[in-house]
Amino acid sequence: MILTSVDHRVGRIRLNRPKALHALNLKMCEAMLATLEAWRDDLSVHAILIDHAEGRGFCAGGDIRMIGDSSAGDGAAARAFFATEYRLNHRLFTYAKPTIAVMDGVTMGGGVGISQPCKVRVATENTRFAMPETAIGLFPDVGGGWYLSRLPGRIGQYLALTGARLDGSEMLALGLATHLVPAAALDTIKAAIAADPMAIEAILSDHATTPGEAAILTQREAIDRLFASDDFEEILSALEADGSDWAQAQLATLRQRSPLSCKVSLKLLLDGKTMPTFEDEMRQEYAVVTRIVQRPDIVEGVRAVIIDKDHAPKWDPATPAAVTDHMIDRIFAPLGEDDEWQPH
């Protein structure tokens, strides 16, 4: 499900699960970890390039159906997947050699987790970035608490709650992408990088395309004002009181999201902004996800979006008011020493 090779002086990792838009499963994460470890001290490999093979989309996320099935039982398979996926995220974040992610197409959830840690993040006109986890009873994990909390103003909170999509120009403007290039030039770019991995920056600059308008920035004032609070009910009240069509559209979206997931997401970003290290971030996210996969919302979210596709989930708790501070505190409590996440 992944293809690996060494092209001149560049290690190539290609996601190869086209029918699932290259969504990650446990075997893919394990194979990527093993490959990165093998190349870590290989002097013939100067840089790592991650992209996808055939089919559209870079990576649509994780193995959501498996997570839903596991959560309906004891959650053990889901916990094993997340523990390994988070190790992969951390390994990329701390990898000593240059890492390049080519995000040509859908880049969501797990795809964000393996692209944002990379030093070089290439977007194209086909890129569609989102972290839509609140729609299925999850939260923007894989480091989302770290990356989204560091975006300008309250854009991270807006993206985390609504799952709004960004294009390549918007990603470049926000720093989620380091370069924007035309998809038609990717084969030429990859070949040039393989031939001279010390010239990555110059190669990408030579092929850079002029970005279009970053549409999200036209809503920056509204986002910062209406999503200013770390209290979910206060955000809903602000949107309700605003008469604009844009605010009402966001309100309609949030009313469809899991209230528990939304409150977890806000807490995650609040903590993430001051998290000392990325390892600490992943340790907290793992503690949170182990509690979330034992709650009913993830099973119901997967049913509504993936299985029955009626997009009419019945969340539990059903309202924001029913999600108590005590409930959130229990979800965020550190795990015991034997259960907590470790990077190795």
C-alpha cells in the first residue's frame, strides 16, 4: 500500500491505496516508519519525498471505517492505529534529513499529519486541505492542536470546528504550504530534486506559480470576531447574533457537528498553543483519542457519513450544554505511565 524506492539521492515514499484516496491504515504507517528508520543513517539518501501514486488525492485521512468498527467494540485496534500513526507524525517532525510532501489533491486528516511535519510542503491548484473530524465525532488530531493553534488570529479554531476546505493559494498564504506549483510541472520538479536534492528551494522557486486570492483572508475580520472565544456556546451565540449570510452558514455547519468534538477541539487548540514540544502534543492527543474512541459519537459519525451516508448523526451528548467541563477534563486527563503514548 506504499511504494518505496531510492531515486538518485532521494528516498521516495508513495502512498498507493487509490480506491480509498490513499487513506492511511496501520500497515501503511508501520511501513513508512520502517522505511524512514532504514534511510535515517543511509548516507546515499539525502532527502525524503512523500507523494501519492495513481489516482486522485494525496491522502484523504485515516482508516475511518476501521476506527468506527473498533470503537463499537473494545477500541483496541483503533488505539493501536493512532499510537503508530502518531509515531509516524512525530518521526517526520523530528527527522534530520530534508523532507518534502507533495500535496497534489485531497489532503485531509491523516494526510495533514504526514505533510505538515515536512520541511517542504508543496501545494498545487488541485490541493484541497481540511480537517473535517468534528463531522464524524473525532477532533483534528495528528498534530492538529499544534499546527492549527499557530495559524493567524482565530483561523485555526474556525478550521477545526467547521472543517472548512482551503485551496493551494490559501494554504500558501497561511504557511500550511511552503510552495505553490502547477501540477503539470510535478514530474519535472521531482526528477530535478532527485538529481540535486541540495537545490530543492531553487527548483521549487523556479517552478512557482502566482497564487490566486486567498479567499479565507477576506473573512479574516469575521473569523477573528465571531470565533474569538474558547467557549463553544459563546461562538454559537456570536454567530446567531450576526446577521450576515456567512455567519449563518457557519452556524448551520456547526449545528451539524458533534458538540463533544467541537468542545474537545477548542480545548486542544487552547492547550496546543503553549505546548512545550511536539512530543508533548502527541502524548496529549493520544490520551484524548483513547477516550474519544470509547464514546458513541465516533460510531455514529462513521455511520452517518461513511456507511449509511444519511449525514444525519444523532450525537450523544446531543447539545453543547450537555457537554460538561467535567466531561472534557476527564477526556484530557493524562494516561497512566503504562498506557501513555511514547514516540518509539
